[in-house]
Amino acid sequence: MASRKGKSAASSKAGKEGSGVPAADKIARLLGMLLVKDIKKKTDQVPLLRSAGFAVSEVADMLGMAENHVRVADHHGRKKKPK
């Protein structure tokens, strides 16, 4: 029996089991979240995640922020002088 909308039964089953995110990406996100776990403000977490090599879109997804907000927070965070 053919599945609907041209999807195979295997791809339909795989979509239900996991989020479709590769394991390496999950590990990278986990390590990124561990990097900033003690920092309360999201805008202070952004420069650390960006300097760790995460892309703007990845940081936005991890922190639940808009990409433009991530860019602005990164700019302000890098501009801040260390205390």
C-alpha cells in the first residue's frame, strides 16, 4: 500500500522517532549550553557561543532568540570592555 504525499513508510517512521537533528549537532548544542549554563542573561551568552564557533542561526535556535537580536547582542558583547 502506498503512503500519502509520496513519502515512504521508512521516512515517515524516522520522522516520528527523532527530531531529525544529527547526533553531532546535538552534542555540539549540549556542549554550547554547558559553556553558558551559569550565565543568566541570554544577551551575555551570545558572545561566548559565537566565539565558540556557533553560527548566528544556531545560537538563535539554542537560545530562542531572533537572528537579528543575536547579531546585536554579539556586537554589544564584543564591544564591552572586560571588568
